[in-house]
Amino acid sequence: MMTLLFHALAMLCALGAVVFATASDASRRSSVSAAALFCVGLAWTLGVAIPALEVVGGLAAVGSAALLLRPAWKTSAAGVGGALAGVWSGVLTLQGMAWWVAVPLAIAAPAAGAFAQRRPEFAPPHILDEALVFICALGLGVAMLPGVLDGWGAAQSLTIQPVDMQGQVVPAWTVAMTGTALGLGAGYALWSRR
């Protein structure tokens, strides 16, 4: 059974591998770093039900924050991207994909990001910074998700009445807050592209 935790981890690893590969440089040192940490990530996920989300999410968040604060650390970006790609290949095998398909697919994601380095118009610096901020936020979310779900489960078990989600209506404040956030985000996107 694929849970929310599993899908969040897969999304973080796939997107993080591409973003970190795009943010790295094209040096031999970066390639060796990415390959070595890919092997470490793959070896770590072999035989594990789901890797520790706190570790993977923390790695992605710290890696993207470090690259945002220190743009010269491009070799470390390649390493983090390789590690996330290795974990992603393990996640794909846990989904039932054969390892001989999952490993090349996981290698193809950062390879596509590395190929994009040759075309600077594909990922200009401001887009790359926004992608790193997104990966940082997603990594923090993935790292916190197991604790939040455990707390939610504990709260559900402490309720006196069983919760019946059928027939419940979404509160108006939820719809208003979501609409406001979407509107503000779209307005900012239009304003920043002037």
C-alpha cells in the first residue's frame, strides 16, 4: 500500500535529483561526487521498507539551503542530487519496478538536469533559486510529515466519537484561505515577470 509518506518521498527525491544536478557544475569532481553518493543512496534503500524520511528530507533541506547561501558549493549540490537519485531508485523498486529499470530511470533524472546546464536559458539563476527554495520547503515538509501523522493518529485515537468523514462539508474559511493564497501567488508571478 502506497501511503502519503511514500509519495512525498518519491516526489522529493525525483525533483531534488533534477534540481541539484542542474545547480551543480560540469566538473569531474562533481560527477564523481554524484556517482559515489548515488551508490550510497541506492545501497541505503536496498531491503528497507521506507527510508527514514527525516534523514532524506533533512538532507534535501540542508543541501538546498547551503547552496542558496553558498552558491560556490556546486560539488556538494551534485553529491546531494546523486544521493537523492539513489534513494529514488530504491523507492521505485519498492513500488514494484524492476531494479534494472529503476536504476537507469533514476540516473536519467539528474542526467537531464546536467544536460540543462549547457543551455543557460533553460534554468536561469532566478528560476534555479526558486527551485532550490521549493526543494528546501518540500524537504522540511517530508522531514516533519512522520511526526505530524503520528500526532494526528494519536489525536484520532483519543477522540470519544468515531470520525465519519462522509457528509462533512469543507469549511468556508478553508476555501477562502486557499483562494487567497492562490490569488496572491498568481499576482506575484504576474508582477515579477513584468
